[in-house]
Amino acid sequence: MQVMILAAGRGERMRPLTNSTPKPLLKAAGKSLIERTIEQLVSAGFTELVINHAYLGEQIETALGNGSQFGATIVYSSEGENGLETAGGIIHALPLMNDEPFLVVNSDIATNFPFAELKKQPVDLAHLVLVPNPEHHLSGDFHIHTNQGLSSNGDNRFTFSGIGLYSQELFKTAPKNSTKLAPLLRSAMLEQRVTGQLFTDFWMDIGTPERLQILENRLAPSIV
């Protein structure tokens, strides 16, 4: 299964750290966020990687190369300087993918999610990994029904983790420009074609310098 790592975000909330460094290359405990993600994916058996980039994207290509240092193969999807939003970035990268369902992972999360489990996960249009709502997003995103189906309505909603499986069919009718992912998912949910699961172990959205420092503090004791 191929994996796309989303690395095109500008990281506005991370300023001034991202004034000269793309957010995926920000480091915690001596290692960049995207390197940690790549190592986890390779350890789980995912070695065919597509990485999109925009703002300062050449730094990402220089740092990661062709992926051989990780035991992976990396190809890049450049979106220019401004990026194409999440769905737009995925659509732009589809020519680099095969026709099978693929995994998409945000480069600005930290987690111990067992990625290998997703290799056997059935997927119609999409299958999303949700997490308990963090303090900065208490309203959540999606509700999980008893049959694993997802909807955007419901009293008990959880937060989308930035980890999801997708079929290319989800993107067939979407415009090939700057396009958000959430509307496509909500439309597919109305057709009952999106499933999900809840992951309750370690997960963080590293969206601010403060959260990057929290991750640094969590990882620092493990440095040898």
C-alpha cells in the first residue's frame, strides 16, 4: 500500500519557527516531525511514500532525499509556493499513485498508532482514524455509529487524527485546484461510504510552538 505524507502546510501558527523552516522539518528531541513519521511507517511495512510540499519545499527534498536512508522510496509532489489545500494536494499527487486504496498521514502529528493494522482494513471511499478531542478542538469532527460508519452529526463526536485510508473514487468529481478534504468526506458520509475507528493511545497535533515543546519534553527522556 502506498502512503502519502501531507507536508505542504505553511505552518502559520508555528511562526516564527516556520519563517525559515517548513513545519515538517521542525525538530523534537533532535529529530524532525516528518522523519519520525517516516520511520514509523517503514517499521510498519509501508515503504512506498509520496510527499507533497509547497512553502520551502526544496528543504524537505534536500533533507529526505529519495528515502533510501529510511529504507523507503520517496517521490515528491510539488505544489508551488502556496499549496492546494488537503484534497487539492492529494488530487495533484494521484498521478504518482497506483489504483489501489492508499494511506494518507499528516506530517505534523505525533502518535504511537499501529499503522500496520490499516493494511487489512476494508475501505469504500474512506476510513478515518479518530481520537478523543484535545483541548484545542473540544467540539470534535465526526460521530462513529455502531457499524463503524461516520457522520458529521451526533452528540458524541471525535477528532480526525490526520490518518486515513482513501479510494481514488473519493476524488473523481472534485475540482483539480485548491480543494478542502472535509466537504468531500461529509458528502461521502451522507452516502454511508465512510467508516472510522477510535484510537485512544498517544496522539498529538503539533500545531503550535507550545505543543512542539510538550512533545520535546515527552521524548527527551528517551534520548540516548
